[in-house]
Amino acid sequence: PLYSSAASDVYKRQLLLGRVESDCMALKKESSQQNCKAWYMAMAGQGSDEALELVQEALETEGPRADFLDTLAVVHLVRQEYAEAAAAAQQAAALSPERFYHLWQAERMAEMAELHAPPESD
């Protein structure tokens, strides 16, 4: 390959995070900007405390919104918080059952949560 996997990952992160300014800051509402920035951070593999705080603040301001809850699910997924990711995705799907994406995301996240659940004690 032309680039190593590590170089490709660095490029992907730089490309995604470079979109924050043009895509997110153009949004009118601060809560939408926060959600957008958190989503890009998660897509770049940065499930940082900052990304989590941004989307949580957006949800506190706007209340439950499917798009914001989807971002929360993705941030939790990147942080390897599978049960929390599944719960947020399920909430998003419940708010917008007509959107196939949210239904698919909820199912996918539930499967990951189950896969990564601690073993049950007898």
C-alpha cells in the first residue's frame, strides 16, 4: 500500500477533524455545533471526554433528539462503553422508528453490547 495503516489513520483523523470548522461552525444553534463536533471527533476515533461532554451538553439544551442520541451512541462506542452505546442507540430508534438507520444502529449496538458484556456468574 502507498501509506501505512498508521499514516492512513492519522490522515483520516486530520481530514475528519478539519471538517469541524466548515461543517459544524456553520450551524446556527450552539447545541447543533456541539453535536456535530462530537460526531466528527468520534468518527475520527476520538471518543474523548470532550466529545462526550459536548454531546451531553447538546442533549441537556435540546432534550432528547434522535440525531444527538445517535452521536452519543457513537461516542460511547468509540470509548468502548458498549452498554451505554446500545442504550443511547435504542433511545434514538424509539424517537424515530421510521428511520431505518436508527433501527439498524440500535440493533448493531445491542449486538456489540451483548458480545462485550461481562460473563454472567452462576
